Amino acid sequence: MAMPEEWGVDPAALAELLRAGADVADGGSSAEIARAVAALTAAPLFESEIEPEFAESFQLEALNGWLMLADALGEMSEADTERIIDLARAMAVYLDDYRAGSLTEIDQRVYGPGHFGARNLAVEAECHDAVLAAPAGADLLTSPVGRRLEAACDEYSGQLTAVLRVFAAR
């Protein structure tokens, strides 16, 4: 879902942050992630005050989460991990609450309150179990289990995006 043009966020800068983050997670240079964060945060969005609509506020929180993750990569503490997990949980509950309050029908069905919160917890638990079950030194990200987890995360984010597009179109 595209960000508002006036934010001035270069999609290539965001893509570079994600790529650099993956490289750092695989043992790459933290200098790359620092350059990617600097490029992304040079956008006019980071020097302005805005009154976001609902979908935009969700995008801002997601950006905040990516920057928080980028800051923690390489030295990720238990507290950093908890903050990131809590942010994902809070965003899912926020979307559920907003959606329930709007009574918006999506794809000819109305999701019950708590749908995204429950989906987030299911994906989170699946990832947690896989991390705990992975042998020491295993490259979980490129394994069949890692690809399955990535597919589950992509499916969940696709559901989130579909709902956010409905709210952004209003």
C-alpha cells in the first residue's frame, strides 16, 4: 500500500532498509543498516507534523517498528524483542478495534472482533516454536521451515493490507 506522496518516503529507501536488515540478520555490516536508516529518515515525513487518517497511522506505526528493529539488529536484547512483539500485537488489536467500530464489511464477510489479534498471535507462536526447535547454528531463514514461516507472515500481512486499503479508500 503506497504511502501518501507528501510524506516523501522513497519506496527504494524502504526496500533498502528491509534488504540491509536481512543482511545484518545474516551477519552483514551494521554500517549498511545505518546508511539505510539515514536515507529513509531523510524523508520530509520525519521533519513534519501530520494528522494521519487511520490507514496512515497504521503505516506510521509500521515504519516505527521497522526503524526500531533496524536499531536493535546486531545487538538485539530480550527487551528489544519484547518491544517489537508488543508493537505487532498492539497494531493487530488496534486494527480489530477500529474495524469493529466501523462495521465495515470486507470481501462479503464481517470478521469478528479479535480476528487480527488472534492471527497475529498464531503467526507469532508458529515463529517462536520454530526458533526454539531450530538446531544451534542452523540458518532458519533459508530453510524450508523459514520459507513456510515467511509465507504465513506474507499471508497475514496481505490480510492486513486488504483491510487497510478499505479504510484508506474512504
